[in-house]
Amino acid sequence: MKKQWSHKGIIEKFEMCRNDEQAGPMKAYMKHHFPFLGIKSPLRKELLREQFREYTLPKNDEIFDEAWKLYDLREREYQYAAIALLDKMKKHFTTEDYPQLLKFIETKSWWDSVDSIAPHLVGHVVKLDRAYGKTVMLEWSRSDNMWTNRSAILHQLKFKKETDTKLLFEIILQHTHSNEFFIQKATGWVLREYAKTDPVIVKQFVEENTLKPLSRREALKHIGDMA
């Protein structure tokens, strides 16, 4: 029989596996933005699987509170654990949860957290109501927060044939002037990914619009002669 949910179960598991020798290089890889426990991805994922096997999931109305108990902790692995918990419970999300997801995006922001939240969590909520989702994503695209902009660009990353290309291109065109590396990279990435579904329209879009060299290069990386 499973135990009642407790985020402390994750803390106990992670603390037992703390590795100071690995923590240093992991912190350096993330440009020293965050301290680490030194738990590499395979072990971290196994510890989380153990947690989900041993404990019931939080109640629906406790999802975000429980995730914040982890996300607020100092080491980066706890932010990953919070996102894993949210992903585990995303089927309970509604279109009223955009503000909560935005708070996670704009807190302790870096590419690793944003690139998990935007395609997997935000993208899931957008699919619940595409018209409302479009309105919210256009608002995020106009935000003064670069990471929120990146999230708007990337939210359709896994949509494949369900991609709203008009919205995708509209958001991208709002940021073609940006000198931010993470915006240029996201633009190229989402176009490269959609090119696996429709290389012709991606190639046409890139040829007809002025993109930053990085974005253009990334977008066309694997198209070759397909288009």
C-alpha cells in the first residue's frame, strides 16, 4: 500500500545520493547559475520513479503547492523534481493554470527548466482550448521576460501535424530582431522540428523572411533536398 504523498520523500532520496564531486562540474555546465546536489539524470529519474511507486500523488488542488515545495529548494535537482511532478499530473491541468505555469517559467529561469515546461506542460494546456491558448501565447510572446517569449515560441515544439503554423510564424516574426541567443536558438529549433512534418513550408518561410543567421542555420539544418 502506497504512503500518502510527501515531498520529503524526494528530499530524503536526493540527500542520500548527494555527490559533491559531481556537483561542481554540473554547476559549471549551467554557467554557475544554480547549485547542484550532484545527482546525474539517470539516477535522478530512477529516484523519482521510486518516489512515485512508494507514494500516492498529491490531490488535484494540491498539485502546484506541492511542486513549489520542491521548486523553492536551493539545488537544481529539486526544480527538476518539481517539473517531473507537474508532468506526472498534467492531465489534471485546466486553462486556468496558465498563471501558475508562467510563475514556474519566470522563477529560477534557465533553458533547462523552460524547455521542459513550455513544450510538455504549456503545450498540453494549449491543446485543451486552441483559441484561448493562442490568445495567451501571443500575450506571452509580447512579454518583457525573454524566457516567457521563448516559451511562447516553443510551446508547439511537439505538435507535429497539429501545429498552428500561422501562430507559429506570427510569434517567430515578433522576435526576428532579437539579439538574444536563447530566442534565436528557440526559433531555429522549433522550425527545425516542424520541418520534420512539413519541410516545404519551413523552407519557404525561411527564404521569405529575414531571420538571424543562427535561427536560419538551425531551421535548415536537416532539410537538405527534402523541400
